[in-house]
Amino acid sequence: MPSQLGVGSEFVGHRPYAPGDDLRALDWDLLARSSRPWVRVARREAGERWLVRLDASASMGVGPPGKLQRAAEVAAGIAVWGSRSGAAVCVSVAGGEGGPREFRVRRRSEIAGLLAFLGRLRAGGGSGALPPARALAHVSRVFVVGDLRDLRPELVLPLRGRGRSLSLIQILAPLEVAPAPGGSVEWWDPERGGRVSLALDPALVAAYERELEREVEAWREIAARHGVPFGCFLSDRTFEEILERSRPA
Amino acid sequence: MTAGLLALELARPAALLALAFPVAVLFASRLLDRPPTTATGTLDVWERVRAALPPTAQRARRRIPPAVWALALGLALGAVALAGPRANAAGPPRVIRALVDVRPSTGLPLRDATRLEAAKSMAAKWLDEDSHGALVERIERAAPFGPDDDRSDTIWITDRAPASRPKHAGFFASGGPAVPGPIAAEGTARWDWDGERIVEVPGGAPRRTFEVRGTLPAPIARVLEAWAGARGVTARSPADEAADLVVHGAGMNASSPPHAVEAGREGWKAKGSLLRPAPSSDEAGALERWLASDDGLALVSSGAGRVHCAWTAMEDPTGDPAAFAVSWASLFDGAIRPPRGIVELGERAAAGEAAWAPPRTDERNEAAASASPLEAWTALGALLCVAGAWALARPARIG
């Protein structure tokens, strides 16, 4: 999939190289001057429409660091990349206080407005339904950014279609991935309101980690089978790290 | 173990109320030790993991921290230490020695009984209320009671309160007003005290009798007869009550051969023989040895109202004949019961007010109890537990 992107007949600019990019698009002259790899962006990419589905449901408030904070930063980074490439980026917020909303970035000058929009987000409610098919018309790239806890692969993968790529960026809090053993805790699901009291002995924590790892691996396998980039990141990573490893081609 | 626990007693049982503190600490710790609530987006994963657990392990175990356990244990030990645990001094059933004063004054009338009966009633009431279950060893003695009788396990039952309260022994004195009446008798005359004056009553002396059981050697029989005549004591007739003096002679039909002896006292000496030594006690009680042979055999013993003479034969004593008579007469004077109804003037005097005091706790036992290591060890254990709680709580604060 990445090999189909980033190439075209009319040159409009450069963007940083990402693993998987077609080496034919690499600008060797610029590499020699800047000692960093850049790829040439064609007119076809510049006219694309991107959709970033940002999960702001209540579970995204889990932290620290807050998952929504990191996810919003990643969404903003994607929007910056898109605007650099000349793509129109729509950041659609699922869930969150105040219900579903979206913000469109057509020019780089609108990034500041996007940051302000994202800064007002508060986690809350459920993540709601996925974008309907009509909302995906003319969209060439779809990014799903969130904890993916209330989504199933068979519901998400259809977002990928003819001429439309899909990237999945899962963000989990450290305490969700590696809870510290010892003591007791009452786990609380802020979306469903359920509670479970458990003594976190090492054996139980290990069993939990195995179960979660099995889930993540299932996502990874299904995504790979469908050629969908998938990355699972901790919210204590910087958004630059996350973008570097899941940067769109 | 059980016996050991039962042998403990508490000096301050009310202090056990302080056991409520450790209970409150544990209860509060249980209440405050609720697991922290933490939001997660992976509750469904936890639920699946929990579902795979055995039912008993599905709930969080709310453990009371070791520091709280140590603190509660320290408080509990402190409460026990405050209660003053010590070995039960009582242990086996308590035995109380009751010295019953048998002086004539205790037999004087008081209200519708005697002084002694009234004092006994007071003692019985105390025994019933404060020393229930104690065993009472009754010892009849004539007051005054001496220092050897001043023991914490002893009570004095008498009519006249002691001039100074005994240090350890208890006493029950009936008290009582003066009782006018006969105060002396000599020959056939009697002297009465009417409360103010002493009045002679000629021919009013109560008649006293003696009785000889067995056979007495001739020298002794002669002295007894002379002494009785001088004192107005007559031989008991079958119509009389019990004799005031019974003189037991030696039996003559013993199978063993008599033992030659020689004995004497107070200026006389005599040879003779005996079959068996004089007894040291009879059915009426202990007897005091009055005369022993040169080789240590008891020849004569006496008690109130009785004389036992083991001589089976006696030669005429050597030495001053008067000394022999005076010596035996003093024996009979001391042994014969006093004339009935005759009570000395001093005895008839008022005995004062009724008074009583329980025995005091044995200071030695009390000192031993106060110095009992059990209380000190318990207190030390409490301190160590509290220090341990402090040490355990320091790395991670309690609560």
C-alpha cells in the first residue's frame, strides 16, 4: 500500500521518509544536502482527503499519562503531515463531552484552530458508531486513533476500501498494559460503570497481561492479514515516537 | 495450660475494658483499608481473568497490615498489663484458723446467748460473705493471743477487742456489758460481785467433785485425799454430774512386765514402776507432761479436768514429805475445773463494744504479687509490639 502513495507525475513538495516508502520517491539530492531522507510528494497525494477518527470516549481519560492527551497529539501530527502534503484532513471526534464533532484542516494555517479544538476535548461517554460509508466518499486515508477497546476488527477493517487506506493506532495507558502487582485495587470502567475488586498478586497480573497481549496480537494479526498498519503504543511515549512509527506514507 | 490460666487473677479487672481499643483499631483498619478505585479501559480483560479464578480467590482479600496487627496486639497486651495479671495466691482452697477464746468471760451471757456465741455469729457472717468456700480450722484457746497467732490466715473469736489491732489476723469481739455474779469461792464460802461491791455468801460455794479411775499408788492416793479434803472437793457420787477432776490410774492387768523407774521434781524423788507411759493426749485433747522418769518416760500428764498417772507402784518418796504433797496439790489445783458459775471479777467486767476486722492481705503475698514478673513481662511485650508496629509502619505509612 505505501508504495502506491507518494508518487505522481506533478511534484508539489517533500515530506520525511517513512519505512515502507517507495525508494523511487526518495529525493537523493535533498538527502545529500540535509543528511535526512525525504520523499517527493506528487499532485495526486496533494489532492487527497484524510479522515482521522479520534476516540474521546470515557475510557480515553485513563492514565496517567492520559490516553486522550496523547491520541489528540497524534491526531494533530497526522493533520500537520496531511496539510504539508496538501491533503484535506478531517479530524472526527468519537465520544467525548458534548458529543461527536469534527474539525477540518485544508490549509496549514488552520492547524492552530485544530490544536485549540483538540485542547477543548474532554473524555466522556461512549465512542459511538464508526463513520458511515457516505462519510468516507472521496477519502483516501482513514486513521483510527484510540484504545480500540470498544471496537472489533470486523467492524473496523471495512473502513479500508478501494483506493482508501486504513491505519490503526492503539494507545493504552501503562497501568492497563503492565499493572503493578501487590495490594488490592477496585478497577472501574468509566464507560460502562462496572467495577471489579481484585488482589493483584503476581500470578493474576501475569494472567491479565497474557490475556491483553493475546488481544493485541489478534489485532496485529488480523490487521497484517488485511495489509492494515497497526501499532499499539503506551501513552507514556511521546507523540513524536508514535508518529515516527506509524507515520503515513 | 488451662490450670495455669485458671491460676491467674487480675488486680484491676476493670482495665480489661481497654481491650476495646485494639478491637477498634482493627475495625477501623478494616474500614479504611478499602482498595483504591482505579479507572481502566480494560475492565473486560480483568473480568475474563477473574472468571478463570476459583470462586474463593475472585474477591480482593482485604488484609490488615502487619503494623496494625502489631499495634492491636500491643494495645491488647497493654490492657492486660493494666489489669495487673498475677498468679492466684488463693490457688487451693483457703484455710482459716479460727482461734476460739475459751476464757470464762466468753461464756458470760450476752442478750439471749453468750459472748462467745455472739462473736461466732459475727465470724460466721464474715466467712459466709467474704470468704465463701474457705475451710475453717477451729482451735480453742484461752486468750490473750500472742504474736505467733497474728497471721493473715487467722481470726480471733473472743469477747474483748484486742488493745491494739493485730497486724495480720482478723478478730471478732462480741463486746458486752459487765455481768455481776460469783467471782470466787473458797471452802464453803462464795463471793459475789453485784456490780459495785463484793459480797460474801457463806455456804454458797459450788460443790466440786473428783473421781479416780483405775488404781493410784498409795502415796499419791493419800495426797489426793488430803488435797480434796482441804479444798472441799468431794468424791463424785453416781448422782453427780461429771467430776470436776478425773484422776486416771494405771491399769493392773497388763501382760507386759512393769518397768522400774525413778522420778522426782520440786524437792522429792521416788522409785516405782510403770506398764506404759502416760498418754500425751486423750479424747478431750492434748495433755501436758507433768512428770517424767529419769530415763525420759512420761509418768504423769494432765489437762483441764483430768490427770493421767502411769505409776503402777511407788515407794514412799524421799526428801521433804511436804514438798511431795505441795507438788501434787499444785498439779490437782491446776487440773481441776473451776467452780461452776465462778468467774473472776476481771472477767466479769464490761468487754466494750462489739468490734471486728477481717484479716489483712498477706503483705508477703501482696509484695510478691506486685513484684510478679507476669505484669512486667506483659507490659514489656506491649511496648515491643507498639515499637514493632512503629517500625513496620515507617517504610509505608499506615492507611
